[in-house]
Amino acid sequence: MLCLRKVYLFALRRYQARTVSSDLLLSQINNCTHEDEVFSLVGRNKARLSEKHVGIALNVLWQLQKKRPLLLRTSDYVRNHSQFLALCILAENKVEHMENEVIVDTLYSIQRLNVEDHDSLAGVLVTEAWKRLERLSLPALSKFALCLYKQRRQFSPLIGKIAHIVDMKLDSIEDIRILSVLMISISDVISQSFRDRLLKKAEQLLGEEDEVYFNYAKRITQFLQNVKLTYYPLLEKCNKIFLKSASQLDLYNISIIFGLYEQLGFDSAEFRLVAKQLLSESIDDYHDPETFSKLFFILGPMAGSKVRERLLVTAAHMAEGFSSHQVLGILKTMQKMKCRNSHLLKKMVSVLHKHLDSYHVLQLIKLTQYLILLRCHDQELFAKLKTSLFGFLKSSVIPADTAAIIHVLAMLPSSQVEEIIVNKATAILPQCNLQHLNYIATALIKWNHYDQLHWQNTSELCVKLLQKINDCGFQRLRKAGNLNLLLEELTHVNGEWFQEVIREETVATCQHLIDQVTWANVLQLSFFLIKTNHRCPSLLDRIASVTVENTDKIHPFKMYFILCLFSVLNYDPPGNEEFFESCIQHLTSNLSCFETHHLVLLGHVLAVAGYFPPALIKTIFNVSFLSKLDAQLEVLSDTLKQRVRSRLMKLNRAVCLECPEFHIPWFHEHYCHRIFYTGRSRINPLRQHIHKMLAEILGGSHYTRVSVLTPYYYEIDFECILDKNKKPLSYMAQNILLGALEGIHWRCDIKVEERKALPPGAQRIALELLDSKAFIKGSHHLKGEAALKKRHLEMLGYRVIQIPHFEWNSMVLSTKGEQLEYLRRCLYETQ
């Protein structure tokens, strides 16, 4: 018994000494402040290193690298060190004895140290973690999933198993860091229903109060881009976090966020303002091509004139140092800026000649489009582009690529249809979706318009191909059984072929699938109907009823586009008041979801429909709001900027005319004066013709005026005044001088209070020529803007006579006598 006791005490002392020694070694590794210290300890203690020591040592090596700025890291030195190789061999030999977390941490560390994915240690660690997948804690699972994602294994069965585990344990995840990592890692293998559950969970866990959420918000935005979903509630949350995290908004992060927003079709003027301010202050810090190209991409489209000029000069100076990818980015940004700087364009073109062979097919297509939009005239470059595109066309087996190549070939100057184009297009037709068919048809129509079907046999082949494209389009529409898939396919389909050939059949197909219209797809359907300019009562009624039933499920920003559909098409659904009031109530209780310029656009859409919600009107016509709007307009594109300013003027006009009780002043006098008086044009022949006939009917040209500006700056084609006995009143009698017929006669009495009073019983008459743009496609129904103008002119005291193009151009009015009689009836018949 005594002997056994001695043996036990000896063993215990030996174990304790070893534990203390091991703990001391572990502590020494953890306290290392330089990689060489770690390697020295490893070299002296190889025989004593346990699996825990090895894992900690590799982790410490990564942590030491992590503390350094990116450019000062020495990963190459670490990886090539003999003791690092020894650590990797030890880790590989001891992997089965490692704890679960140590395996994942080791894999993460060597990956961050840029060890190749096909390295034997990486493979062994992945295999061992796979075996223990069900036993991994959620933090370890998220880190392992991220490692696999970084290894580009997002489609592997292993990721599928991780997604299944996340699906089972989703309710128990309470850490947004873990959830955000898992979301981007499994984004390529999840179902739509699982995606929606993940979004709800993220929305629940993502806070807005602290910039600690910055990286989580970035990951969630990346997830949305991965699943190609613009989910506004989460995007708005993420955007608020970005705005509160100015300290983390460096060029690198801003460029990532801008790129994600662009791909998601999401924009934030507030974020643009913050980015513009931060980058404008540090513009001198970016001297190398990589960082400057990012700066140019972000700052270029929203820079003021001085900063813009500096950017263009610097870009031209750096041109020779740009990579092929950076040149593409610069040209894309120039196109966004509508830049016509010939010096910079020539520099980019000269650099392109040496990079042309490095582009893959999709980059080459984009490059060609940018150069054409920038009005490049380098025929040698276009010849090289054409040769490269034809090379890709010959080898292409992907329908999307083939259709895109054909589409862009038609854009090239002096491009002609060649037999290979017809043959390749014919071969892929059965596999083409509507977007691909639209690309090919658009190209053929363009060649036909420019008489570039030079050979008879080619012309005949193209005609046959167009017929086949039409047949394929109709066949695809007849077979369509899923409205969501159809609407997704139609997103980028537009142009002459769509409008003239398959538009009606497409609308009919949507009608056939009307039972599949839900709150989730009303936005896409609304976009489609706006694009078609088609008034389909059954679809519009269905959209209205689904919207009213699901108002609380539809994001306010989406609601704007739905209302835009009914406003533009001037359509009143059954229960019109209930529909608009339900939508307006939802919108006015969520005005904070809108940016300033979006509120202006919303106000205008509602005004066209005849609605002026007090909460919205008072919000917009407020000094602080308008000051904020002015600031945000500076970072919007020129096109959007002009549209917002125009809509604000129109909304101001509508409120002044229809809601005087709001006491909103008319403050667009100078804006309108600049717009209308700097863009004078000559009267077109049709107006001259009608003006002469009106002069003949009324008894002289001094009885009518052409191109008249009314109070609040409506422009009307013709104006005349009839007294109570239907006799015309002369403008000469009112001391208004008339210029030559070829000029435009502009009214001097712009303000309401300055208008000369008419004799009792007299009436001003406005004659308006309405072209096809004023009507719904294929019908005689007025669109919203034309109806609004008529309403406002009547409020201004006019009797409005609208002359539709389909009446004026009809066979009934084919002679001058018939036209005179038609105008006479319009003027003198009692309404």
C-alpha cells in the first residue's frame, strides 16, 4: 500500500510540473510581441508543443500581422519561415486531437496569413471540421463558414449542410456578428423562404445606435447584393449605421458601400453628401492609380466644377499607370459624368490599345458601350474592338453572351450584318429568354434602319431571323406560367421590338397570370405597366385591390411607384378614394423613410392625381426642408437634379392653383424665367400652318397668339379671346405688339395679378395640339400630365380646346377646307 502511495505522489508531481511548464509556454507564446519571438519559442520547444500550443502560436502570428497597416504586413516572411513550416506540419499531425474551436481558429489564421487554399494543412483542417460540423458552436460555425466562403466553396455540399444547421438553429441566434457572417457565407444555397427568415432575424438584431455595427451592416448589405434583393427596411437601417460611422468611412469602405448600393439600385443622398465631404477634404492623399481610380469613381459624378477639373487633370496625368480594370472604371465614371473631355478620352484610348487583349467578353461589351456613349472617334480602336468581339462571337456558346455581343456590334460605327451573326443568332434562339431576343431584334432593326443590310441574301436572312425571333417571343410568352419569373425576365426588355411586336401579347400573358399578383410583386408589375404605357383595367384593378389589402406589408418607397402608375396613366380604380386614401395614410405616417428629393417626386405624383396631403405639403414647403433639398441636389446626377427641380416647380404651381388655403407662395418665377427664356425655339411648320388657318377664321393674325406663356408658366400652343358674342378681340387693341410669324410671341403678363381684365362675358381660349406622348399607347385616354394641364388652364380662366394628333392626322381632315371647318367648330361650338 505504501509503495502504491509513493508511485502515485511521484506521478502527480511529474504531471503538475509538466502542466506548470506547459502553461508557462502557453503564456510565453501569448505574450509575444513579434513573429520572431514566436518562431524562437517554437524552435526551442518543438518536442513539448501540444495541439493547443500549435493552434495558439498560429493565431498569435495572425494577430501580430493584424495590428499592422495593410501595406506594412509581412505575411510572405511569416509563411516562408522554417519554423512556420514546422508549425504547419505539427498542426497537420495533431489535428485529430485539437478541440473544435482550435481547428476553426487555426484554419482562419492560416487563411489570413495567405496560405494557399490547396495547402495540405488547409485541406486537413476543413475535413476535420466537416466531421465535427454538428458539434461546432455557433461562433465556430460562423467562422468556419466564412473560411469556406473565402475559399470560394459557396456552392459546396458542406455549405449546404451549414445552411441546414443555421435553418434549424436560427431562432437561437442572438448575436448579429455571428448571423451576419453566416448570412453572406450561405447566401448562394438558400431558398427564398429561408432568405426571408434571415432578413427578419437580421432586422430584429441589427441596432442603429452604435458604430460597432458598421461591419455587420456592411456584411448584411453584401448579403442583399448576393441574393440580388433590394430590401428597403434593412438597407435603410444599414445606411443609418454608415452615416453614424464617419470615423470608419475611409476610401476603401466608401468604395465598397457605393459599389453595393449601385448593384442594388439603392441610393442615399445623405450618404453621398457625407462621402463627398470626407473625400473632398482628403483629395490630395491619393497619388497611386489604385486609390485614385476609386476616388474618381465615387467623387467624379458629384464633384463641383473645380474638384471635377482637378480629377480630370490628375486622371490624364496618371493614365499610363492605370490597369485594364481601372481604365474600364474611369471610362464608366466619365460616362456617368457625361464628360466630354477630349484630352482625357484620348489618353484613355491610348492606354486601351495595350490592354485590349486582357478583357473578357462582358468587359469588352461594357467598354464598347462606354466608348460609344462618350463619342469616341478612334476608328483604329473600334476596328480592334470589332475583331475581338467577332472572335468571342465565334467561340461563344452562352446565349446571354452571344445576344449581348450582337447587340453591341450593332452600335459600332460602320458596322454591317455578316452571315456569322445571323447563323449564331439562329442557333441560340431556342435557348433565349425575352431579354436576349430583344437584344438581337434591336440590333437587326438598327442595321435595317441604317440600310446596312447591303447584300440581298443577308437581307433575306435577317427578315427570316426577325420572324423567327417574333415566333420565339410569342411562344415563350404563351408558355409562361410564373408571373414572378416573367416580370424578372422583362426587367431589361424595352425598345422598338418590344413596343411594336410583343407588348400586347406580354400584357395579355400578365392578365392570364393575374391570380399570381401579390403584394410582393405589385412593384415589378407596376414598373412593367409604366414602361409599356398600356392601360389594362383588369391588371390595374388587381394591383389596387392587392395594395389596399396589404398596405402595411408594402414599403412606403414601393408605394410611391405604385401610385406613380395610376397617376401617370390617369386611371381611377374601383374604390378610387379608398385606394388613394389608404396609400396616402401609409405614406404620410412614414415620411421619414423618404429622402428630400423623393418627397418632392411623391408630392408631384399625388398632385397629378389631384391629392394634396397636408402633412406632405407642409413638410415640403418648409424653409429647412428646402435648404436640405438644395444641399442634397448637389450630389445627384444632372438628369435627376433637373427632374426634381422641375417637379418641385410643378408641385408649387399645383398647390398655388388648387390649394390656396395652404398659403404657399409661388417662388419659381426666376427658375421659370431662366428655363423658358433661355431656350427659345422657332415655331415648327405645323404650328405655322394652324396659326395661318386660325388667322383666316378669326379675321387676321392679330386675333391670335402662338406659343403663349400663361401665369404660372404653362406654355400653350395658341391663344385667342372671344367676347360674349363669340367675336374675336384683337391683341393690337390691348397694346400688345406681335413679332413676325416665325418668332415666338412670349407673354409679358406672367403674374396673375398683372393680367389685363377682359370685357364682361369675354373668354380666353387655349388651343393645344396633343401628340402621341399625351395619350396612353393605343388609346384616346389622356395621361395624367395632360389632364392636369387642362385642369389648371381651366382654373386660370381658359376654355381649353385639345386637338388630338389622331384627329388632326386622320383622313377625315385630309384637306385644308376640312381642317378649317374642324377648327371653326372647336372655336365656336358651345361646350
